[in-house]
Amino acid sequence: MSLSFSHQFNVQAVTAEGELAQFGTNVLAGLVDGIDTFRHELEQQRRSRSLGPGMLGAFLWVDDTELLCRIGGFPSACVVVSKQPRGPRSREKLRKVADAVKGAAGFPARASPNLEGLRLHEDGAAPVLGPGSASPDIQLPALRSLGYRKAGDHLVPILHTKMLLLGELWWHDEDGLGGVADVIGFRPNRLWLGSANGTESSRRSLEFGLWTRDPGLMKAAQKFLVEVVAQSEELDPDSNTLTPDLVEPDYDDAEMWEALTALGDGSTDDGHKDDK
């Protein structure tokens, strides 16, 4: 016999912002519907300099079929989950989830200033950059993990948030100083907060979930989520500890100084003075 809670627990309300708040069972339905509505409305607007919808999120775990479908099919998305333990059962769970988002577009790191300067580590070490180093266009996978892997009975700190931030990716052809540049960013629009994990089993539990457009909450959530992404790793990393694979690069000071000196005295790439 399948156990369930009565629908008498289910309560819905509309907030002062006109957003939906749900209490009871199956609050993930409101999350999925909200994702669909936001994407449809934004894509219907056909705004100039828009790169389409974007999504950042953090959950203890995600395995709900509909939610995974929305994450995997979103134009730009990165959702971080708590690092999962090892073992046959956990590996099978990871495999199914990874397969569900295979081919997903992911999220461009350079859409956030706090992610743009990071680089993938090289064998655990920060890469060393010089004046000629290219700026990689890092596309973060749709699902990543964060934290410490539980081993044995010892409890570890975990990512226990349940939140999803939807917004719009935009582009501009000028940098902050007015120079020609290819600049993109992420502008938050709607935030979902709840108690429910992104799991199928959470649909049967008594939970809550609500949407908000509160500017202060969205700004704080964006700052938090960007830090979560910055500290995250691939979905099933080898490390059992908090070991981000995105790091601040080191710089070859000698090469950087030589390049600056060459610019200062007007030298060209071949070492000759520019007579102009």
C-alpha cells in the first residue's frame, strides 16, 4: 500500500507581488509551472540584446523527471547539488541523473563577473597566465556538485538549500569604459524558495514553495548562488572534500612586466621601436 497525505493539507495563496505560494503536497508542480511560464513569457518578448532565459539553482538533490527535463532543456542553466556518497546505488542514481541532462547547454561562466576570471585547475594547481594567454569561454555543465562526501557514519556539512533563480542573459558590445567588447551578463527576474528537494519523493511529502520577485532577495540569492557555483565541482568528482575545480589563476609576473614595458616604450612585437 502506498502511503500518502490527504489533499486537505494543500493550501495555495497569492502573495502581494501576485506570485504563487504553495503548502502541502506536490509543490514541485508549482516550480515546474513557474519555469515554463517564465520561459514562455520571456521568449515571446523578443527583446534586443537578449540571449534568452538563464537559470541558477541549488538543491540537496535533484531526480524529479519533470524538473530534470526543465533544467536539461533550458537555454542556459547550472544547478548545484550536494556531493553524493560512493557506492553501487549512488553511482546508479548519478548515472540516471547525468543521462537526463546529457547534451544540456549549461551556463556561460563569463555571464557573472565573479566567475569570469576563474579558470579550470591543471592537475589540482592554478594555471599560470601570461600576456598571450587566451581567455577561455567556460561553459558550466547543467548539473554540478558541492561539498563533502559522506564516508561511513561520520556526518559532514551539506548543501541543503532548495532554491532556483530565473533570469535573462544579455549582451553588450561595449565594456564599462566604452571600449568595443563582447560583454554578457545575467539579470535575475524570479526566485523560487521552498523546503522541497528536487526529487520525485518530495512530491508526496508536506512541503512549501513560493515564487518572489523581491529585488533584495533576488540580489542576495544571486550572490549566494554564484559563490556556490564558484566553489562547485563536476557532478561526481574524485575528491571527498570541498575541492573546487574553478580557481583563481596565477600570473607570470616577469612576462607581464616585459609586456607592459614593451607597450610603454612603443616597441612592436618584433622588438623594434614604432616610429609613428
